[in-house]
Amino acid sequence: MTDLTYAAVKASVRKGGLFTNQQLIDLASSRDLKDLLNRLKEKYPCLVNVPPSLVALEGALIKSYADEIDEFARAAQDISPILMMARREVQEWEAVDLLKVQLGIIPQETTEGQKRVSKEEALGRLSAGGFIREANEATRVYEKYKVPALIDSVFARARILRMMDEKLEMDDDVLEGLKEYLRLKVDFFNLDTLLRGIRNNIDHKALEELLIYRGGSLSSQLLKEALKQPDLDKVLSLLESAGLPKVDSPRALERVYEGRVSKMMSKTYYSGYVDTGAILGYLELRFREIKDIIRIANAVSRNIDPKRIAQDFIF
């Protein structure tokens, strides 16, 4: 068994340990952050000594995810450059906030005892983290359209394009697994950008700049036709007529996407030929689970009704 195949089998096994939808709903009924932490500790030992603080919980979860990526990168060195790019998604969270500080979108004084960050320090940390290209493009887009959420999309788009452009010497079967994963990644980014953007009345010209017109399964013609639609219902109807599953929200789209990643991983596990897809697919699902937990933690800390958490933050 090659190192890559061994890592793929490990990823497929770990997928079985992810939270189910019902388990996430149960987490949403936590009384407070302390109760939530107690419920999480069995599956996330990294939280054993973490105090009931949003900042501490998020930091521990993100670190555990980054450590897991590093573990797979050591085990499957042939694809470590791609895994390190996937790791940038973690680093993007801080980079996006730093740019928003630098642009004056969010205050320099942060919450829960975090250090004050000056605009100059934010720019320096962006440079040190290798995010200057993304920062420059995001600044251009923000100054043009004045929509802070577009900054997040610019960073995500740049990461996906870098993964697509990475040149790797791999067997054809292994590369096919990577291509399948990236097709899903591009499709989800494009659909998420469309649905969230149109729902929030973002200028369609801005969305057109952000969409990725190569590497996915959706044609550029379909994407541009979607941008011509007057409202979200018309977009959803167009996408459904093109053969996409019927969804009524971006969150529902996330669940469709997660299902497709799981299906890709099952094919990998039983056929054994798209090892790269299994590893990247598992890490994708793990990170989405962590983001769900962070959403739930934020809602629990604000005493939001558990039914609303399940509806708005999970499904």
C-alpha cells in the first residue's frame, strides 16, 4: 500500500467520525458555551482544557484542523503542495480580517481581550503571510463596489485558482481525483457566490468579476445567464432546469455540495483510484464541520433559540 493510498484510507475512516446532522442539532441545544465544550470534548480532545470563550474555542478548533492537514501532508508527500494550499483557507480567516482592519471596515480594537491591530501592522502581517496579491485585488473590488463580503470571495477565488494551477507530477488516476475535487470546489464557489450575491442585491457586475469560468462543470454561458435573472427564484429555476438539484438557500446548497463530496469519497474508498479526492474531500468536510460548530457556538453564546440555530445555522 502506497503512502498516498494509506492516507486516503485513513481519511475515509475518519469521515465516519464526523458529526451527523442530528448530532449537530443536539449541539445546538447546549445551555451555554461550557455545556457545548463538554459535549464536544469526546470528538475534539483539543478542547479539554479550553475555557468557555468564543475566541479560545475557535482558536483551538482551527489549530486542530491545521494540525490534521499537516499530518496528511507528512503521510502523502506527493500531494503536500495541494494540501498546503488547502491549509491557506484557515489562514484566510485572519488575513481577511486584517485587510478589513487595514481598510477601516472593522475597528482596530477587537473583542475578548485580543490585541489591538494597527492598519500598518495589518498590512505587514498580510505581506508576511503571502497574501499581498489577494489583498490588492480585494482592495480594488471593495473600493469599486463597497461590499465588505466581496473581500472574502476574492481570497477564496484566488486560493482555488492557485490549486488549479499547481503543477504536480502524479499518476493519471491520482490526478483525476484532484480534478474531480476541484470541479466540485469551483462549482460550489460559483453557485454560492451567485446565490448569496443575488439574495443580498450585490451588483451583478461584481459577481461576474468573481465567478470562475474554467475548471468547473457549469458552463460560462449558464453562469452568465444566471446573472441576467432578476431575482433569486429565477436563478434557482434556471439552475434546476439545467439539471442542478433544487435548493432554496445557500445553506441548502452547502448540504448538496457536502453530499457530492461524500459520494466522491465513497467511490474512492471502494474503487481505490482517486486517492487525492478522498483526502481533500475529508478535509473539506472536516473544515465545514468546524465552521458549523463555530456558528453554533456564536449562536449559543447569544442565547439564540435552539430551533432557530438548527434552521439558520445548520440546515
